[in-house]
Amino acid sequence: MLKVNNNFLKLAGSYLFTEIAHRVADYKAANPQAPVIKMGIGDVTLPLPKASILAMQKAISEMAHKDSFRGYGPEQGYDFLRNAIAEDYKMNGVQVEADEIFISDGAKSDTGNIGDILSKDCKVALTDPVYPVYVDTNVMAGRAGELQANGMWSNIVYMPCTKDNGFVPSLPKEQVDVIYLCFPNNPTGTTLTKSQLQVFVDYALKNNALILFDAAYECFITEKDVPHSIFELPGARQCAIEFRSYSKMAGFTGTRCGYTVIPKDVVAEEDGQKVSLNKLWLRRQCTKFNGTPYIVQRGAAALYTSEGRQQVRQMADYYLENARIIREALIKAGYEVFGGVNGPYVWAATPNGQSSWDFFDYLLKEKNIVTTPGVGFGPSGEGYIRLSALGSRENTIEAMSRF
């Protein structure tokens, strides 16, 4: 008899952003004239940088000629992009080799798929609130245990990241093998200083643990003491994997491209032998992934030209100005807000003790504004909403006027 991976049956009926899309679609079907402004899902609105467009147009032209046509590419990515990324790290004082970089279709895929090379028995620690993919993919893999009445999974160690601790998570109170960190943070928009992040690196080294560091929003960092890469910190090459994305940095949400850095220094033990995670990931990618399209990788490589860098900076500054507008407008309206300084998200407390979903429904139906309910990111997100600054300037200003 056919059987399924019953861990999938433990998941909620739909992914958080799918549920939001359903509620918005139902509302718009009943109210087709409603001027709905979407500030929920973190999709971008500015067009791709001109440098990327020109590079991809040239790549498309290459595909039209036999002598420059390309079929299957290297699963780990073309050298021209891997070398450009390695040089970018070097320019920022971080040593990363090209063969430690793996090009993919985005950080979401890689943060979910990285569990393929880890044991089902690994004990996982997560910040709370947290990007849902980290939780759901560990549920799928059978590492999470059972969902409890308090909204937490029985076999996951939670590290609250709340107003009470200044959004700086405490170290796990029990031995763990894997720690997920995302800074600048999704959903709270807050971040860690170098010394605060060093605490986790030291813990990982002492306890032979692995840090999975999602740096998808590093391009928005404005404060000097906030690390752009975990590899800026001593010891991180021995205990960390870093994920990055071009989605928010360069508007590649629909174009799809990102990369993962796995230093050759990161190893695990199996039957008394040292096992390279870099080699395991290479084997995994060569087996289950056919590579990011050549045309897309050319577009990504163009971001490292002088023109590309300038255009990326302009894009980040545009969204950061949106974040400032949101932050200041909400504060003026009497809301308690966090984030929006080093990232494109603003984390706002709901008024009068309303639940996250109740306030989400109120804003949708009464103000025609779509947000993301904080509880969708975990139990500690209850009583908050997340607002994205990745919309247009006009919609951002209009939405804030409605508050």
C-alpha cells in the first residue's frame, strides 16, 4: 500500500503566506473596488538594475548562436559568478574561496534543503519569532517532534527574540547541534552587533554545533557595528554556513538567484571520521539540482560591476527610506515599533492587546492594508504585525496616511 512521509501531515494546512493570499483574495472578490495596499509578503516593486538587464540581454543573444550557446552548466555555479562573489567578500575583509560558494535559485531553497546533509537526529535551535521555512522543513525531515498546545514543537529548542531581551536571543539552555540565525532579522527587522553574534560563534565552537546564518538582508545594514557576514567573526569558518540572496538586494524575487557559502573548514564527525559539509553539499547539489540558468547568473555577476554596485545601493536606499516613513508614521500614530533601520521590515505591536490575526483582519477590511500577522512566525510573534517596506513610495505614504 502506498504510504507518504507522514511528517508532512503534521504541518499546518497551508504555508503562512498562502493563508494570507487566500484571505486577501476572498476579501477582494467580495470587494473588487477596494484599494488594497500590500505590505505583507516581502516582494519587491522596483525593476531589476539596468546593469543586470543589459547583462542578461547579452546572455540571451549568446544563446542564439551555436558557438556561444550553453546547455547544462555546472551545478555549483559558473566560475565568473563564484569568483565575483569571492572577490566581493575579499573587498570587505573576509576570506572566502570560490569553491566554497554554491549558486542556487535563492536562499529560501537552500535554507530548506541544507537539512538534506544533516542527520535526522540533530537537535535544532531556532529564534522565536522566525522565518517559517526553518521550522517547516525540519518538521518535514522529522526533526521537530510533535506540535504542542502552546504552538511550539516538542523537539525544537526555542530562543525567544522579544522586546524583553532587546531582540537579542539567549543561548540554548540545552545542548543543540544546529542553530538557525537570521540577521538582519526576518520578521522583526532587528539585528545583532558583532559582539552579540560572537557569543553564538563561541558557543558553536565549544559545543561542536553548526550555525546556519541567513544573511539575505545584509545589503540594508546601515550601522557600523553590525556584521554583514558571520565570517567577519573569529572562528566562524569552523562552525558556520552562510546564505545570501539577490531577491531583496537586486530585485531578483522573480528572477531567482542566491548562493550559499560552506567553508571547507566546517566538518562533522561520523564513525570517528571527519566529514566535510562542503563536499556533502556539492554531492547533494550535483544529484538534485541542475544549476541556476546561465542568463540569470550573468545578471547576478553584473551586480558586482561599478555600475551594478551603484544601482544596488540606490535600490536599498529607496526601500530604507520607505522603512523610515513607516517607522516614523507608526510612532507618530502611537504604535510601538521595532526594526526598519538595518532591514526592510518594521515590527509593530498590535493596539489594545488585539491578537495578530484580529488586527490583520481589521487592517485588511477597514483600512485595506495587507500586513503579516506576527504569530505566523511563531508563538513569540503574537501581538505583533510585520510591515514590509518593499512596496512603492506612493503606496507606502498612502498606507501610512490610513493609519
